[in-house]
Amino acid sequence: MIMTKQEFLISANLREQTLEFWLEQRWLIPDETDPEVRFSECDVARAALIQELQRDFGVNDAGVELILHLMDQLHGTRHALSLLRESSRFK
């Protein structure tokens, strides 16, 4: 489901100032192909993760930055391995 900024704020239970900070930090990178920024369910899940890291685990901003960076690297590596596995099946 694609949502507007306002819908995202409600769905993710965020204040606008918090969202603006996260966007500045590039913790969230919404789709900007439309004139208006659009958010996805993945963005909502990522927002929930950030909130959980901060609220439940007491992770500071630098820690959130590091954790998100490592998770993105892991996701990219898993995707690359999946593509490699797929390409090797057809040979």
C-alpha cells in the first residue's frame, strides 16, 4: 500500500518533526517519483524498527545509524547472493 506523508505519520505513529529528522538522516528514503513524497509498508516497518531500537533498547542516534547501515548491507548481500544463485541455475 502506498501512502501520503500524512497517512504515513498516522500509520507509523510519528510526529512530523521526528519524520523530518529521519528523512534528513536518510533513515527513511521514501519514493519521490510523484510530486508528493510517497511511503510504503516497508517504510512503516522500518519506522517501527527505529522506534523499537530507541524505545525498547535505548539505542542512540549514532547506534540507530549503524544498525540501519549494517541491516541495509546485509539485505543487499542477501539480494546479491539470491541473484547469483538464480543465474547459476540457468547455466
